[in-house]
Amino acid sequence: MKLNYYICLLMASVLSIFSACSPDEYDLGDKGLTTDDLVEGIAYTITHDSENPNIIYLESKLGTGYTPLWEHPQGRSQEKKVTLKIPFEGTYTVTFGVETRGGVVYGEPATFEVSSFCAEFVDNELWSFLTGGVDSEKVWIFDNGSYGYAAGELTYADPSSTTEWNNWTANWDPGKGHTGDDGIWASTMTFDLKGGANVRVHSESVSGTEDSEGTFMLNTDSHTITFTDCDLLHTPSWSDRSTNWRRDLKILELDENHLRVAVMRDNSEGAWWLIWNFVSKEFADNYVPEEQPEPEPTLPDGWKDAVSQTVSTTIQWNMSADVPFDWANLDGSLMNNFTAGNYPDWATPVAELDKLSMTLDSKAMTYKFALPDGTVKSGAYTLDDKGVYTFEDGVPSYHIGGGDIMFFANSDNQLRILSLETIAGNVTGMWLGVRNGDKEEYVAYHFIPNAAGGSSTPEPEAVAVDNGKLVFGHLETDKNNFRIELYNEYGSTKDNSPVDLSALTFDYSMELTFSISGLSGDALTKEYNAGLMYTASGWWPSYSGVADVKIKGDGTYTVTYKPEAAVNGAIVFVIDIFDIVSDIADLDAVKVTIDSLKVL
């Protein structure tokens, strides 16, 4: 009986040893893992589905204390078990790693074979869109902005917002040629499904030509694409802006005609999505743009009453002496945004243009044009629902600027309202236009209303300032400046500004008067430069002055700003008194108030 007992004990031990060779979980305890530990068959397994050998299962056998890190033919994963659907026969590589307390550890790559083609795995419209289908190929080229999809070869997207398949928003669409290499328009990227998923990249640039070939894997569930042995087609000089041009690249849009792929910029410029835009070459070669209706100016509700009556039904409109003319797009938007004193030499306005007037009586429907040289033209007029004035007895022409810039109407004696300027609901200006020959633009004339027939210059609009919310002091500690802050997107006034940003809308000028008191030490007697810093919403126009006013002791000072273009809102609105802080004996005693803020 004793002998049988020892035989049974020995057999149990042997069975225990064999059982330990293929555990459900490979328990390494607290051991620090090395590459040698991460062996296929022990730390993880690669198995084929019993019914469909093109389905491969990758499974970690490590405990829950380790996060798996898979690199496989269809990208990267961190799940304990990963299912791959490989449509094409071939030899494929898997690399398995884990996160440990000491960092990431990877094992040696392992391979597996797929010996058959599985058509159902490429029976997805994305495969067909990209390649043209099984046994076919499709050539893609950069989008040059002419096909109704992207504005050019590259678009930007903010990584802090959602950027996924058919769910993303462009942060900036800079247009054709942004990457700065005209050679790229001859580049191509060809995908095919001829015995495998193959890709050929022909990259041209001003510095030369490069060809590469490889394979790709499309993940239709996660909408990603992975390249092997070649990179996604991109402008060669931009290669250093990302360290990943191959693996798990996000497909944001894909249909029969266009493709958009996102690559993360990870260089010193900071993380940002670079969206590379492509169209199929066949589509581009046969593209005929749809005929689009010609753009037209859009006028605000109630515009007809606004231009027909202010104090009375008779309104004298005088050409603006400061900004008398410009050119405009067909939608009425100004092309140059000229401002007073900032016309180029070739377009310098002539003198006394405010004496060129158009008087309209909306009750009698009569008009009178009076020119600075004494010419007068009058008659009856009509105004249609599109803002087109027709002057039955003609419009006189007049030289208004440069060598040959003229005020005139078209052959039908018509001028069209392009846009209106308003302050607090009141019309303060009107742009009239006449088509500039065969060009898709207007010559635009700027008129100011004067119901009483007096001065043509509108009164500035006062903007309220809550001095209780005004922020001032040594706000930039790395500089020796005293700052008065009304609004700063990056400062404390972002959420508590003393001024309503919607009121900061002006074309001609801004005048700000402030008082400062409590200066002490050398700051009480020395003279300092003060400058306005103003950046409008959209980052343009932007101004940073250094000597807009001289500050000498306690007192009241005024800063005037004439922008280079129309201003709408603000990103930064501050006044800096330069190099004064170290001269102020008691900084806490300094007080500032905004006495008035006016815009025009």
C-alpha cells in the first residue's frame, strides 16, 4: 500500500509540472520583466480562428497588473485580447510589450502566417473607395482647392477638440500652396488590391523625386490606416513636423472622390493635427465644377427704411473724406479695407471729396448729385429690392483718386448698395458700387449720411467702461512696465472685462482718455512712453505702439488709434507705460480710471 501511495504522489507532481507549462495566466509576481520574459506561448499567444484562419487572436497571458502593448499589422492596441481580421495571405509580425514600474518593455517580434485570401474582409465600401476594389488600383493626388472639398493640400485641427471619422472641425484652412512646395502637384499615391494591399508613393518636390513601395492595412472599425515600408504622401520638407507618418493614421473622411488623413504634429511647434487632403486622380481629371450663382451683397433686415429716412425723408450723402473709395468682392466685402491716411501712393484720394454729395428724397423719389467742381445733376430715381439705385437722368463722373480712379455709374445709370455701416442701430455709412468692367469686383464708393445737410463726419460713439473691473499694475512681472488692462484673452479680464467687447466695433478711430494718480519717487517727475496694444478678434488688425502718448506725473492722458482695417471685438486691449515700475516708490498707491472711450 505504501508503494502505491508514493506512485500516486509522484504522478500528481508530474501532472502539476505539465500543468504549469501552459497557464491561463503567467504570474510573474513582482519580478521586473525583461525582453526574454515576453515570449510567445508563455507571456502571450497567437492563435487562428478554428473556422476562419484569417481571423487571428492575440491574447496576453500576464496578470491584470500589466497593461499589454501590442504592435500588429492593423496598428496598436492595449487590450488583453485583440482580434485581427487579415484579408490577404502572407507573413505578418506582432510585437508584444507591457508597461512596468520601470517603464515599457517589449519582447522580440513574432510572426504568423496567413495562407489564404478572405474576400469578405475587404467587402467594405472604404476598401473600394480607397483602392477601386479587388484586383484594381486607384491613384490619389493632393487637393489643390479646386474640387469643392478642401481649400488646399493641408488643413489644421485643434487636438483639444474631437477629431475623428466624420466628426471634426477645421481650425484653419489656409488654402493651396501653404506647404510651400509647388513640386507636390505632380506627386501621387496609388493603392491597389492585387494579391495584397499594396501602396506606391511617388513624391515630387522642388528638391527632387522619390519613389517608395510598401503595403497598407485599413482598419474599417477604427477608421485608421497603417503603412509598412513607406510613408503617407506628404510635402517632403514637412517630414520633421511629425515622428509618425505610418502607423494608426486617422482617416477623417473617405469617399469615392476624396480622402483626408490626420497626422499629429509633435515637433517643437507643439501638438496639432495636420490634415492631408487628397482627391482621386480620375475624379480630378474629369472634374467639371458645378455652375454656381454669382455672389451678391447681403443687406440687413430693414435696410430699405434705414437708407430712406433718418431725421427726414431727404438725406444728403457725402463721400467720406477719410475713406472715400475701395474695391469690393461680388458679395460686397471690401478687398483692401483702406483706412484714413493709409492709401497707397497709386490710389491717393484727391482733396475735398466730402463736397461730392448725393441727395435723395425718398418721398418724391428724386435725386441730386453735386460735385466739388460745381457740377450738378438731378432727376428721378428708383431703388429695387436688391439695393440697386437707378438714376433716370444719369450720374456725373468725377476723378476721385490716383491717376485714373473715377466716380461713375454703369451704362444703365445704376449704383448698387454693397454694405451698410451702423452704430447702435443707426446707419453711419453706405458703400455703393459699380461693376469694374469684366472683373468679378466692384469699384466701391463710401458715403456718409447727413440728414440735416451739415457736416458729413459722424459723431463718435461712446463706449461704457466699468472702472470697478479695470485691472492695472505690474501685471507682467518679467517686464518693467505698468499695464492698464481693459481686456486680455490671456489675463484676468477675460471673464470679467470692464468693457463690452461687442461695442468695440469701429472702422476709423478709437479715442481713449485715462487718468493716473498716486505716482511717487522718480515716476512723479520723469517722462515715460506709453503705448496701446490692440489685437482685434481674428488677430487682425493688430497694433502695438511704443510712444502713443508721453506720461509725466499724475494727470489725464489720451491715446488715439486709427486701425489698418475694420475692428470687430478684441483679443488684447491694454496700455503699457514702459520702464516705469522700478521708479515708483509705492506701487499700491497708484490708481487709474478710464475717463472716456469713443469709437468711430
